[in-house]
Amino acid sequence: FHGHLPIDFSLLPQLENLSIGKNNLERLIPQTLSHCQGLQILSAQDNQFYGSIP
């Protein structure tokens, strides 16, 4: 990957593990990530995200 996350996280409420580290991703962390109520693990190291995790 390179760029931003091309996904609407509101469609993934059952998502438990999101591993997107080392992908050169950038931009604001998507606010729709807050819809992933089952999210237990978020691995996003070595990217260029900014903003707070919702």
C-alpha cells in the first residue's frame, strides 16, 4: 500500500485484528474506525498517520 486506507470501517463492526504496519500509509486516522466495536488489536507502526485514535 501507499497513500491512505481505502476502506469504510463502519462496514466491519466484527473486525477483531487490524494489521496495517509498514505500509507507508498517511493521512488522518479514519473516524469510522470507532465502528469496529470488536477491535482488540490495532497494529499500525511505521506509517505516517496523524490525529487521535477514535
